[in-house]
Amino acid sequence: MAAELTVPQLSATHRPTLDQALSAIRSRAYWSPHPEHPKAYGETAPADGLAAFEALRGTRFDLDQPGTDGWTGGEVSPYGPELGVAYPHADPEVLLPAMRAGMGAWRDAGPETRALVCIEILSRISARTHEFAHAVMHTSGQAFMMAFQAGGPHAQDRGLEAVAYAYEEQTRVPGRADWSKPQGKKDPLELGKTFTAVPRGIALMIGCNTFPTWNGYPGLFASLATGNPVLVKPHPRAVLPLALTVRVAREVLAEAGFDPNLVALAVERPGEGIAKSLAVRPEIKLIDYTGSTEFGDWLEANARQAQVYTEKAGVNTVVLDSTDDYRGMLSNLAFSLSLYSGQMCTTPQNLLIPREGIATDAGHKSYDEVVADLAASVGGLLGDDARANALLGALVNPDVKSRLEAAASLGEVALASREVVNPEFPDAVVRTPVVVKLDASKPDPDAAYLSECFGPVSFAVAVDSTADGLELLRRTVREKGAMTVGAYTTSADTERAIEEVCLEESAQLSLNLTGGVFVNQTAAFSDFHGSGGNPAANAALCDGAFVANRFRVVEVRRQA
């Protein structure tokens, strides 16, 4: 296979980016090579991206991959329109052997070449960020600007971060060594040794509906950069962003002289449920999954032949003890509860508030006052429909709407959800958050606040004291898990106590956020998404542990 992209070309173009990414994961300082602003991509990029997306609608998305035995699709945008894209349906008996065929050459290419090829893939995706943004918007329901940023540069950052960790872990061991052991008066014992990072096998990346690229790219690129072929199995309602990703990856691999079947797409027919059958196949050695706790637990228990990385559900909590910026706290929380209609695995759900109230710079505020002021802050933020649409996006599926409607019966409603009309997409289901008052004074194993209620639903939970709130926080994280924990306090002792709970229960903590950084946002190269240490996820995005077990080092010793 003649390479159009040579290693020297790739190195000249992308080695500086790899070096900067390696520096960033070591320093944890802010860095990103992917612009967040739509105008950074050129004057014609917005129109070109929209046109490219529209050109995909109603077409057959051919990938020229082996084993295609039919066509399937059926995505409908949460904003209303049918996408009408037909994707290849794969016969795994044909596709999986074809994916393995290119493993040897990909393994022998070595960590640096693999990293550079992965960065070229990300670079080409970045150049088409506007097109990808529309694909993410119309499969996830995110508003355009969020789809652009989270589905574009932020997702690309997470993919590059995984490549950097993969390179760093694979190069900890030298490629070769000369070994000499002195034997006194005798000649020394001498061996030549080589060490090769060997991939485990085919990786299965099971995509999610809400963040197909942001949640998908870490596992995809961690596996590919460590030498493993990757079979991308998208969520049936969010195929297009990952299908585009697979197409770009296959093009780059072929141009670099590698087998394009190292990356392939597996789309299911309606009701087929291929994730389960693929997950237990002996060829599948790695699995990345984001989604429900039920299926994540099933994968961990049943896909015994594979290394399984899961991000599941958790109950994210904010402890309100005291604040020296009451207005800033309310504003920050209101935005966190509203962004993408709470359809983020990092959105706060439980707000633990002492029933006697909290001390603030605006005077003492009772529990009822805090809840009422928060409700007013959310209402003010979303009072203008244009701004509400830009923040909320659309509900991703009918299950979210059902949970939102049912939440109003769980307790006293402090803030009722309202319908917002999207004039551009009148079929979109747009709803503001609901805030429900609950009381933790009576132990109740079935209390609503002890389970995740995914969507724009928050519980203002009255607790007897901050200390009782911390015990509830500990119990919640230990039993249900949490992707994020937030807290507000002006007390150094309370801050230490909150931090201790999070350190002991392995939960990522944000303290006293009152400005433009929010508890449900994380920055690649600096913030860890999840910890892998509580039930919400068994891995963190991204750290050494996320990549190191995707390959093994095989040693060959030769007599010198």
C-alpha cells in the first residue's frame, strides 16, 4: 500500500503538537490547539459546514468496509427533522477478521508513528468542525454553540489527550537494551533485548446519545494509538458524528500506508442490540462504554475476555454551607443546572442545604430563601426564549421528558418547568429545569435524591446541618457514585472536611465556583473527568491507567 502521507511529513507537521500535548498533561496548565470560536475556521467555514451537513442528509453513507450485508439508519433530530442517512450494516464474521489483518503493520509502526497518524486524523476532523457541529447538534439535541464547542474542539482535545497519554505510557520502556552482567574473572553474560508494545486486540467503542464525540474520542484514540483496531458502535440515535469520524480515520490510515479496516463502523438495525453480542465475542479485547449503569454493570460482569472501561450514572451533589458571594453562587448554579437541559453526566442534581439556612455576604438566608432565590436565578437566566434555546438545546429523547414530568410529583415544586418554543425548529421539545424541595430528615432508602434522575431535574434537599449533609454526600458517592461534587463554604474547617470526604470516596471536587467556570465543565489536559474510584465510572478521562492496559510489553532476548 503506497503511502501518500510519509512519516517525515507527519513528524514535521504534528510532532510539535504531540510535544505540546505531552507538556500539557505533565504541567496541567491550560492549552488547546483547537479553536473554540466559530470564526477561527475561516470566513466561509460556517456556510461550508452547514452545506456539507445538509449534503449528507438523505444519502447512503458508504465506507467501503468489508462485510456490508445491508443498510440501516433512521436518525431523527431532537429538533424534528429526519436525517435520512443510511449506513452500512456489518456482518461481524467478515468484518472482524478483516480488522485484525492490519494489526501487525500497525503494531510495527511504533508508538510515535501511531500517535502522529492519530493527530492527523484529529487535525482533519478539526478542519471540518462546523460540519461535525451540525451532526452533533442534530443527534444529541445540544444547542449549536455547545455542539460546536463540546462536540468539536473540546472532543478533539480529549482525543489528543488520550494520544499523549498513550505515547507516554508506551515509551516508558526503551525499544532496546544491551544487557551485560559481570561474572568476575569470567566473561560477562551478555544479551540484546528488544521491547515491543503489543496491542491487546480489537477494541469496541460503544457510543452515547448525548456526547457522541466528547465521550467517544478518548477510548477510540487511546485504543488506536496503542495499536488496537477500533470498531465504533454508535448509539442508534447518534450515528452521524461517529460515522464521519470513522470515514476520516479510514482515509488517513489508507493515505499513511496502513489498512483502513483498522477503524470500522458497526451500526445496528432497529431493535437489534448488537452491543451485547459484539461485547462478548472473543475477538473483542477492549471495550469503552458511556451510558446507563445497568448496561455498564452487565458489560463489566459478562465481557470477561475484555478490558472494560465504563462511565455510568452517578448522583452529583453540591453542598451549600456558606458563601461570600451569594449572587455569584446563585448565578453559577443556575447556569450549571440549565446548560444542555441538565443532560450532562456532570450536572448537579442534589443541592444539600441546612434547614436552618446559610451565612452569606447578603445576610443569613433560610433554606426557603436559598431555594426561592435559586429558582428566581434560573428563571431570570431563562426568561428570554432566545437565550433559553441557546442554553437548553432540546431534550434528547422522550425518556428525559417523562422523568422531568414525573419529578413534579416527588415533592414541593420550587421552580416549575416551562415549555420553550424554538422558532427555527418548532418540533423541538425544549423545557426549562424543575427544582423540587425534598427533606432528608427521615431515612428513606427509596428517596428520590438517592438515584440519578437524568435531565433538567434538581432536588433542593434540606439537611439538619452541614455535617449531616457531608454524611449524606459520603453515602451518596459511596453507594451511587458521582462524576462531580461541588461545595460552597467560607469556613476553612468545613472546606477541609468536604475535601476529606471527596478524597476518601474518590470524587472530583469544585469549591466556591462563582465566575465563568462551572462544576459540570472539565478542561482536557488539566481536569480529570471522573476518577475511576467510585461507582459512577471505573476509569478517568484521561490518565495513565486509562491507556496503559490497552497494550502489553513483549520482550525478546537474544544472545549477544
